[in-house]
Amino acid sequence: MLDIQLIRKQPDDVKRRLNQRGTDYTSVIDEILSIDEQRRLAETERQKLQSDRNRISKEIGIAKKNGQDTSAIEAEVRGIGTRIDEIGREADALDVRQRDIMLGLPNMPHEACPVGASSEENPEVRTWGSKPDFTFQPKDHISLATSLGLIDFEAGIKISGSAFIVYRGQGAKLERALLNFLLDLHTTQHGYTEVAVPHLVKPECLVGTGQLPKFDDQLYKCERDNLYLIPTAEVPVTNLHREEIVATDKLPIKYAGYTPCFRSEAGAAGVGTRGMIRMHQFDKVELVKITTPETSFAELEDLTADAEKVLQLLGLHYRVIELCTGDIGFGSTKTYDIEVWAPGQNGYLEVSSCSNFGNFQARRMNLRYKPEGEKKTVFCHTLNGSGTALARLYVALLETYQQADGSIAIPPALQPYFHAEKIG
RNA sequence: GGAGAGAUGGCUGAGUGGUCGAAAGCACAUCUUUGCUAAAGAUGCGUAGCCUUACCGCUACCGAGGGUUCGAAUCCCUCUCUCUCCGCCA
């Protein structure tokens, strides 16, 4: 959520920066300002009336003690009460309306965020490694995983429908090995605390991280219990500190957590959904940081490097791109995507998206800290990035390490977890 | 699922209709004094909003939401959560 004070003070600046996303927010900001002004007028009036009522009610109390008749003055206060109800309803309605609009408003891209209209204009920041050469025609992960019996695509469809898969045998073990490798790397080498969190969350958590109210159709919901399946561990992990004033010496807080992720992917069916590249359920290790405003952008660089380390250790070629203003996510102010090379796709797959949300999420979940020597609390900055998504990492691994005889080599870093040098 | 108890400021914990935003203690901050790895005293110390250049001031908040009343932490209703016991269960 944006700061209403900032919108009031620098509306043109806010409009300019939001409009860089490629949508015109001019009229929305004007509407917010108009509602805000009406709201404050009503609020001031209400408070004045409440003040009157408090004062007179106290006088009544005193008069009654002295045995005086107060019926006339009580009638007067009753009238004030009626007016408080009226003006109060108006103020509350305006407040709700203002909040609803504010919750639907995206974050402002950072000033340094590259301006662009779409993903076409995302600049490449750096690359690591190179595309592997094959002496044979490389296969894609679908045929590799099927012929080696690692993944049963039909079984996934049978029990849950399309875009669900079943890992079997060595295939299931490979997924488990990757998970352990990732969690161990981040917790022992990068200083993250491992957390295992619920996979079902209350709606307010999703409001906190920004998925609600706007992206309700992308989520699986358990209607009867009013709980949602998490689309990413970002939601429960960041919300661990919702409504808190965290101690300054605890910052930065760094969490690594594995969870499955559930996404309905409404409207995403069709192109690019074959195999295991886009699924309704996939595993992911997520990195989350809660920091002070001063350090968040440096922490973003570190977080991205932590995610890159995964691909480096596994020997997978990748590139890092920065998302331009037209492609950046709803709550983010700056985002790096890490894309791994998948030979069977002849293309790059996004395995991590590392973002700094500034205080956008912190405002929504009221997450603050009190700086040393300051009286006022300040909103924290929140960051997260995949470290990394498992399914696409799995794809890149199979396709990169496939051998001429159809087997899959296991990179050395993963062997202590997989307990074998190859599959097949 | 059944029965009971509870929810007050960073913590402990008073407060059952009228200067209660809330006693007291602890913790914390500043200062003073005595001194030496501490003690005593003084003062301050919740959050948010409105109004203000600022100061001042005002309003709301005692789990949440309604209600009664001139006036609610306090009375009534609904809900949520926590704890204890029973049942069921991986």
C-alpha cells in the first residue's frame, strides 16, 4: 500500500511513477485525493461532536452527584449522539472506500527501475556459464523423465487433472535431494533460518503480501473454512511478523522455507504449459528478508546472489535480467529474474524472481521497527526471492545433464544428497 | 465434537456505569547523588488518526464486531482466539 501522505504531498510524482507501469493511474489518484479530503472533513466534524459529547456528559455526571435535574441537558446530548452516528457512518464509508482503492493500487517502481512497456524491454544484467554443447540431439524433459520412469504425467492427470504430476522412484528421490540441497545451502552457507510453515493461510495474510484483494482468481480457496492454499511461501513466511514491532537488533531477519505452491493459473492454459513448466502445484524453496529501509537494496543484491549460487553449484547456465517498469510485479519496487537455460526447450526458464517490496507489504501487514534513538516506529522493508523453484530447476537439470545413452548425470554438488552419480 | 476458565499498555497485574488512556510493580530512557563492574532518588515512557508551520489541542483504541445509556474497560448479544479436562485421531 502506498503512503497517503505521499500521495497528498506529491500527487504528480506518484502519478508519474505509477504510470511507468503502462497503465494510466491519473484518475485513480485524483479519486483517492478527493475521497481523502471528504473523509478528513467528516472525520474532523465527528471528532468535534464527540468532544462536545464527552464534555457535556461529564458535566451531567457532576450535576447528578449534586442532585440537580439533568433531563434537558440529556436531551441535548442525545441530539449530538444522533449527529455523531450520521457523520460517523459517512466517515466510515469513505474510509472503507479509500482503503479498497488503495489496496488495489500497485507499488511504485524504484526510480532506478528501467522504464519499459513489456518483458521485451527487460535488460539483461549478467550471465553465468554457457549453453552446453551436445554431440547428439538433446531431448526435452518430458521424454527424458518418461523414459526413465521419473515422472508419471498420466497419473497426475488421473488423480488431480491436467497440470499435476506424480514423481516416482528415482524421480521422487531427485526432487527430495534438490530440496535438501537447497535448504542446506541457504541455512549453512547464506545465514538463513529455516522455517516450515502452514500451507493454508487466512485471507488477511494474502492481503498483507498483496495477492488479495486483486488476484483472488489465481488462488485456491477452501470456502468452508475461509482459508487459502498458499501460492508461494512468501505469504506465510513474510506474515510471520505481521502486526509486529520487531526489535532493531533482530534486523535483517532472513528466512528460508520450503513449501509446495498452489496456483490456479486461471487463463494461463495453452502455450508453454506442456510438461512440468507450469503446474497447479510445485515445490519451491523461498528466501524472505525483513530489513530496514537503509539496507534493503543491498540486501536484494545479496539475496539474488544467494539464489544464483544454487545454479552455479549445479553447473547450470543462467542469465539475470532486471524487470522493467512495464513488467514488474504488483507489489515490487525492483525485481531481478533469474532464468536458467533448458536445452530441451531451447530457451530460458524463470526459476527465481527476487524482489524488494520497499514498505509496500509492511504497510499492508503493519510490520514496523523502532530505529535506535527514535521515538516513531518505521515500516520495515520486505524482500523475497525463490531459492529456487524446484520443477523448473528439475527440467534444466535433466535437459542439461542428459547423456548420449539416455542417462542423466548428477552434478557433484548434488551427489551427497542423491547418493548416486547418475540416473539410468 | 462436549464442559469449563480466560483475553487490559513491552511484561506482570488492579479496575463491575461518570474527570480511566486506565493503579501498582517490572523493564526501558534521561538526569541527580553515592560510588565502582552496582544502589538510591527524580522525571519520562502505548498505538493510530484529526487539526496545526510548529507548539498546544482534540478523537479513537482495555481480543473483534454490534447493542443499551446523556456517558461503557465496566452491563447485554454475537464472533474469534488461548488455556484446562473429556471424546476422537496421524
